[in-house]
Amino acid sequence: MIVKFDPRIFNPIYWHLQEAIADPDIRFIFLMGGSSSGKTYSVSQAEIINTLATNNNTLMMRKYAVDIKDSIYSDAKGIGIKLNKFTNNFDIIQNEIRIGDGKLRFRGLDNSERIKGIADYRRVCMDELTEYKHDDYKQVRKRLRGAPNQKIIATWNPISRNHWVKKEVIDKESWIDLPLFINAPKCNGVNLSQLNNEFAFKKKNTTGNTIFIKNTYRDNFWVAGHPAGSNYGFYDKHVIADFERDKIHDVNNYNIYANGEWGVISDRLIMKNWSVINEIPEYAKQIPSGMDFGFNPDPLTLTDFYIHGDTMYWDERIHETGLTNLEVENPLQDSIIKRLKDINFNPDQTIIADSAEPKSIRELRCAGYNLRAVKKPRIAESLKWLLSYNHKVTARSKNIINEFENYQRQIDRGGIILPEPIDDYNHHIDPARYVLAMKDRLW
């Protein structure tokens, strides 16, 4: 069966996406932009149409399974229901759309172990990449293998210029600018692939395996209007008015969500009252240090803390993955004890650590270090204690600074900010909560 599609139903980003999917040299397709830019919907269109044509399998992912139903699955399900009226070739079940011999599978990645078993998929689409941990992305890169023209497609809003997506992926590539249109159908003299010139871009890395595209709501015909007129698309005056309001009253949000520029989501950030200093002042009193256990991908961290009045001082001592508890003869394997000796850490200094690691605490105590288990507080309560202080962090504490710039509250599907923090960027912040929880008990 041949199914023909009216080209006017697609946004510009769709044409660029299909071109990159068809190119066997392209391994990664990155779509970054503001809200209402049509990124996710266009990916759903492309994957359904390609599965219909090729019977290949695609894995559609969000970081959290709870977000699947009302996001990428909702978009794809709506598209599939419409197409099924013409082809009768779709079987739509919970979190899966079967199209002939191919399928779109929708899965959350709450547990990184679920990355296993993706080799049978031709493409993996990671929606809202900024919600994932860096290790999630690295594991997907490694495990998608074994078939020709496999691709990773990632979409995101540029919520933080300090995010790992920017620092560890985008900034580590060299980019070449590409034209903002390709050979595509025209409508009223307008090339339907034409991206907005002022805020959009299209780039390829110098290696030649990655396409990186930025678009905005101006490139969504169902927000900004369609060149075909009112029979296609929609001019959403309320959405546009909201963007224009942000332009005046919330410039940071306007730059992120309207223009697709890297920024900082200031209203979700938790650590706001802080600044950088060169050294801990002599008048500050040292209190217990904090330790967060980790091995890989999470690091083992040790932080020294000081107090003076209503100011808390932070100094990063250890932030490292792959450390065992005890020293071993293998010269390639470092340990926590060896690292404590390397930094001349005073064994008598109290360290408050996560009570979930009793074996590690016991082993380090047996080695002569004064580790104590925290009596864990509720997160909301200990955050209140933490935020009652102003915070000063030493300039050498690069990982703490990164946490301060990215530790933020969760957000629900409707965009409402929740009181609970994200479970990320907290390897030094959690030990700070532990130390404050033991005030009047150990110090």
C-alpha cells in the first residue's frame, strides 16, 4: 500500500530530520529549541512514517516512565490513530505502537539497567535529554549497535548553560554551519523546510557524524501560522502573547523558551544565596566534614564545612569515581583511604556519611578515620536548614559550583514546580544536609 502525505502537514524541522535519518553517515541528531517549537511532535511523525515504510523498530524514551503517557506516547498515539483510518495497519497498545512488522516502543529510563537490550532498534529517541544523567546517554551510545544506519535522536530545551549536555557533548565538538533550508516542497513561494533565520541554526560537527539543529516556536506552523493560510496551521495569539510578556518581565525565561538560548532556570534553582571565595577565612569555625559514597558512575565525595554566623563555607576535598574502601596492592586501583592520605586529611576530624553504607563506614573507622553515620532527616526539613545559611564556596571547588548552578526542584507535566529536588547534582549537597542534621548531636 502506498500512502501519500500532504507536505503542508509538516513543520520545517521534519524535513531536516528526515534528511539526517536517511544519511548513513549521521549517527546523532540533536534537536534543541524553545517550547512549542514542534521538536517532539515532528520526531513522532518521522518515526511513525519511517516505521510504516521500513518495518524497523524505534525506541522512544523519557527519563521517567511516569512522563511517557502524556508526552511522546500521546503525540505518537494521536498520529497513529489518524493514519490508521487510511492504512488499517496499526495496533496501538499500552506504550507500544505496532505498524506492520515494525514497532515504536515507549519506555522510561528510571533505572539505567534498562538500557540493556536496545540492539534490536534502528533508532533510539531520547526526549528531553536534559532530564537524563550523563551516564544514561553514554550507555545508550555504547549499547545501540549491530545494525546499519542506527541513530540516536535527542531533543531538549536549553535549560542550563552549565548542564552536562552543553559542557560534555555540545561544547566538545567543533561545528560547521549549514544552510537553514533543504530541497523541500514550497507553499505560496515559501520553502517548507525554511527555518527562522534570526534564532535558528543548523550545524554539522567536523567529524561528520552529528547534526545539531536549533529551532523555536516561530518554526511551528501550528503556533506562528502557516504559509498556506488558515486552512493549515494555526496562529496561537495566546501562546505568542505569553512569550511577549516574558520578553518584558522574565528575560531569562524568554531567552530559553522563546529563543531557544542556553540559560539558567532561576525559579527552579535551590542554591541561590552563594558566592565564590579564594580561601576559607581564619575566623570561620570548622564543623564535621561530609562524605557521599559512590563508585561509578556516582563519585565518592568529601567536603569540608565551616560556619561563621549565618554563613556556611564549603571546600571540596575529594570528588572521584572508582575508589574502593580499602587499600589494595594493585597500583591501578586507588582507594578512599589512599586518597585521604594523599590530601593529608586529619583522621580525628569527624566525617558524617550516609547511613545507607554501614559496611563502608565500619571499614573506614577500622582504618582510623572518625566516620559517623547520619541520622537521616527528611529532605524538605534538611533543605530548610541548608537554605537558612548564606553559602561561600572556594574557587577550587569546581564540582560544588557545578552543583549549585544545577541543583533544582522537580517540575510536573504541567510545568508546575514541585517542592522536591531532583536526584542529581547533589553529591556534595547531600552531605551538607547530613552535617546540618547532626547539629546539636555531634557538633
